[in-house]
Amino acid sequence: MNRKKMPLLLMLIAGACTCIITLVRSYSVLSSLVVLFAVMLLFYCLGSAIRLLLDRFDRQNEEKEKQEQEAKAEEAAATEEDAGQKGVSESNG
């Protein structure tokens, strides 16, 4: 799944909310910009961390599914070998 733009989107939404709140509470321009910068930086870092976690979970799930498929394939191969050996022993017996 493509999560490349998730941190940017989270940062922009948080920045828009911060702008609205600072305008409503009539912050000065300088303090408004400082707060906006801090919020955007914080939410970009949070978004990046969340994206990395979700990507790691996806990789773990893919590895688990691959191992399960390999186990099923081995089980099917073992079942085929057992059936083949029984067929050979029955034809010989």
C-alpha cells in the first residue's frame, strides 16, 4: 500500500487547523508562525513514524503469508509423496 504522502497530508491538515486556531485567538504574527512551524514539524515527524510502523507491519504480514504458503506447499508435496508411495506398494503387493 502506498503511504508515501501520509506524513505530508497529516502535516498540512495540522497546519491548517493551527492557522485557524491562531487566527481565532488573535495571536501575533510572529508567535503564530512559531507555533505553526512547531506543529508542522511535530506532525511531519509523527506521520513519518506512523508510516514506518505501518510499512513494517505490512512487511511482517507478507513474510508470514509467504511462510504459510511454503508450509502448505511442503505439506501438499509430502501428501503427494505418501500417496505415490502407497500406490507403488499396492501395485507391488
